[in-house]
Amino acid sequence: MRLTFNMQFGQSLNGILNTQKKMSIAENQLTKQTRILTPADDPAASAKVLGLDQNLSQVEQFQKNSVLLRNGLALEETILSNMRTNFDRISQLAIASGNGTYTEAERQAVALELKNIQIEFFDLMNTRDSDGGYIFAGFQDQSPAYEFDQTSGRFLFKGDDGSRALQISPSISLSGRDSGKRIFDDTFTRFKTTPPTVAAGSPTSVSLRVADQARFDQFFRANYDSQVPANNAYSVAIDATNTFQVLNNGAPTVPPITGIYTPGAAINFNGLSLSLAGPAAVPGQIDFELQTPDKKNILDTLQDFISALQNPALTGDDFLESISDVLVQTDNSARNVDNTMANIGGRINVLDSVFDSNADLVINNKGYKADIAEVDFAAALTEIKKQEVALQAASTVFSKIAATTLFDFIR
């Protein structure tokens, strides 16, 4: 076979270029710290790396969401903790105001302190986060959660029930806020009855009050009928022998409530205390109903009690009723806040657990990716050195071949 001049140069050039290409690949692998420069290098491993990269990107976003959620929950927890302390102070002031020796000036002082607490509550309930959104306004977070209506003299909730949630794992999303409607407005007022009315007999006085609130609350929850109002009608019937019986919608209660009425003594049943007096009180019948349950936020609760404190004409049983109202409503509001704080604590626990799991997942995925795609530095350096030696050898051979001509043989 005859070797032409072009064949000699072509073979030598190809050898040098192939060696340079291998050396360049090894250098790129070392620089980019991966052995897969293109999908063609290892199609199967390349597909796995792509999936791992997508998963890592998703988990990193979950971790960012977790940080945002933690900050939001921490802010809400701080606000509710501050409010919770003031609930105890409201109860203390309400109980103290029932002291019969308090002067009008002392009541005014209590009213002033409660007004300051009300202003603080109003400010806390309209707290904004770092993005400027009102945290208790639900989805309507660009406007205050609560506003004071001058016409009605009430504090109105202007948000909605929405709760913004963020995804912290493929299957778990948590809310970083709670609507003020659920925390502050969905609070029942004190369960009571309507004022008693005389259906038969002619007592000179009649009064019905809740003597045992806890017992009455239990009875109220078990018997109040929101569908059939007639079932909320009760009566105390007393016959000529001073025997009384409690009726529900005209029929004896189940189980029956009966007893002997002692003139001048109260009739007590289900936490209620009925007092009546007068020679024509028996035989007779006193009617009343379970009052429709209502809900009120703590701002309106304080507003009503402040008005009661500032009203010198409100004394005796009427003032004691206002104290009972504010104590029960404050306790209910505090319980709502406590439940929300417990819920926040539960969410934070889940958040921490998922965050740690995601962190472990990131470590595992990065390790798996390293096993699949990362370059072996020792092998890459060795390959570069090997190709460098091969390139030097190819260059030396080429120079010698290129220098050889026919004239060398003729000589």
C-alpha cells in the first residue's frame, strides 16, 4: 500500500485532534464537576439527574414556603399572646367593679383602663405583616380587618373567612393566617333566658336569673332547638297546693322536674333561679324562653361594659347582669384565642417535622445525584495527564514524520 503525503498528515492530525478532544472533555468534566456533559454521554443517568434536579428545585421551594409560614405563624402567635394577657386583666377589672363600695369615680377609672385595652385590641386585630397585608382579614387583606361604625357604635369585621395556605410538601399545605371572624367574632355571648312573663296568677314581683352558669350552659346546649322555636318555650306551673312543675312547650319535661314551692324561696332548676312573691302568686304560671344565642366580638363586649360602667343609673341586679355578661364573653373569647394558639402550635410542630424531612430529602437526593453524575476528581486528573502525555507523543511523532522526505532515503 502506498502512503501518500496527505495520508501521513491526515493520520497524524486526526490523532492529535482526538487526543485534544479527550483532554478537553476531561477538563470540562473537572471544571463543571460532572461526568455527564451531554445526555448522549449517559442517557439513563442523564434522565435520572434531570428528575433529581426537578425534585430538588421543588423541595427548595417547599423549604422557602416553610420559612414564610413560620414567620407568619410566629407573628400571629405573638399577637394572640399579648391579647391573652389582657383577657385576664379584663376579668379582674370586671370582678372588682362589682364591689358595692366602688364610687362613681372608681367605676370611671375602671372604664378608662378597659377603654385603653379596647384600643390596644383594635390595633392588634388590625396588625399588618411585612408585605402590608392585614393578617386577620382573610383574603381581603388589603383593607383593615375591623372598622368602627359610627352609626351603630359597633366594631364590624370587614374581611372574610379565607385562609391563605402554602404547600410545604407534595401532600401537605398549611395556613399561615387565621381569619379574625373565626377567632374574635365567632364567640357566643352568655346563654340566657328571655324575661319571665306571668301567664297565670298575680305575683307582685317575679324574676328569673341564671344562678349556676355552667349548669345552665349544659342544659341550654342540650335542649335549645334552632329549628322549632316552640321547643324553646318553658313554663313553671304552680298549683293551689304549692306543687310546681316545669313544662316544655306545654308538656312536662323529660325527665320531669317537680317540687314543692315555698313562698318567699326561689325555685331552682337546671341552673336557673325563679323568684316570685305576692299573695296571688299561686296558683299561677310563669313563662320564659331560651334566648336565641348570639355572637359578639371582644371589642363590642368591652364597649357594652364600658357603657354600663359609665351609666350611674345602672345599679343592683342590672349591673350585676352586665358583669356576668362580660365575664362569660371574655372567658369565651379567651378560650377561642387559646384554641387558636394551640392550633398554631400544632401547625408549627408539623412544619418543623416536614422541614426536617425535606432537609433530609435534599441531602439524600444530592448524594444520589453525586453518585450518578459527579466527576471523580482523581480519575479526571489522571485522564487529563494521560491525554497530555498522549498529545505530546502524537506531536513528537508527527514532527518526525513530517520531517522525513524521499531525499532522506536517496542520501
